[in-house]
Amino acid sequence: MIDPTARELTDRVFFGATVTLADEDARRTPTASSESTKRTSRAGASRGSLRSRAPLLKRQEGEQFTFKAPGGDQLLEIVRVEYLPID
């Protein structure tokens, strides 16, 4: 188990990060419903987590990337990277 709060402060995404993402709609018209928050994890099995192979690792706040989703490509932006205690 990785303790996210033990990580040195960084705006890059590593294991245990809680990441807030915005999609294309959020950048045009910012609303709370256009953002989602995910926690990276090695297992990626829990709801709301992203697998370690997710295209987020080592990216940083403000970076945009294309996510290959089953319904088609999505342009996402990393709004915030936090290392919060595990609930």
C-alpha cells in the first residue's frame, strides 16, 4: 500500500494521486459536472480508480492528452493533482 501523503510535493501524477480531469466541454463552459476526480492505483480495481497503465502517469497539472475510450477519443485536461490520505 502506498501512502499518498508521504510523497514529496509535486504536480505530476504518480501512484496514489487523486487527479481532477476536465473534458472538452469543461474547457468551453466550466461547470462542476464537466470535471471528474479519479485516484490512481496499482490495482485499479476500486470504483473511481484508474489502472496503473492509464495515460496519466508522469503527466502534470495543465497538461492535455487524448484518452482512447470505448465510445471514441476524448480530449482531457489535468486540472489538479493531489496526494490525499486514503479513506
